[in-house]
Amino acid sequence: MFSALASAQARFAERALARLNESAQALSPEIAERLRFSRESALQRARTVRAAKAAVPSMGATSSGALMLSGWLPDWGVKVASILPLLALVAGLALIQHAQTEAQISIAAEIDADLLTDDLPPRAYSDAGFVEYLKLPKD
């Protein structure tokens, strides 16, 4: 199956090449010169890009997905660098939890202070309607 597909592709490529060569013979000299100049310019740009890529150190991904900076970090450094985002996330979540707990404590302390400084008789604390009293707007 694979060889049949490859041979069909090869036959198509040969026919396409033959048609292009026939059409190239029929081109005017001006168009042929413009095409030659464009082809040479494209080849020069491709050489420049290849030379620039060869000069810049490549960055590849390891099998664990950590980014390896072409020898800048030893193996243990790559492992530590891949764990740092996770540690930052956990530290951020812990900080958020701590801030919310502190806010809840502050709100509860404010409510307690309001209850203790209010002109409320001691019997009101044992009253069944005390919750309703707390819901009433204060003047």
C-alpha cells in the first residue's frame, strides 16, 4: 500500500515537473529574468535565516516538559526550575487563605465589639428573639 502511494506521488511529481518545464520555455525573457531574480533573493534570505538560527542557541523541551536552555542549567537545575511555578502557586494560595481568615476574624471581632458596647440588657442574650434583634437596622 505504501509503495503504491509513493509511486503514485512520484508519477504526479514527474508530470507536474514536465508541465512546468514546458511552461518555462514559453515565458517571455523579461518574466524569466524576474523569476530568476526572485528565486535568487529567496535563496539568499533562506541562507541568512539558516545562519542566524545556527548562531542562536536553541531551546528544546525535555521529555518531562521542562524547558532546557541548551546547557545553561544542569539536570538538577532544570528539575528545580520546573518545580518553582508549583511552589509559587501553593504559596499564593496559602497567602490568600491566610488573608481571608484574617478578614473573617476581623469581621467577627467587630461584631463582638458592637454587641458588647451596645445598650443591650443581659436578659436579651437568652431571649429567643435575639437573632431578630440583631437583624434590625441600627439608628
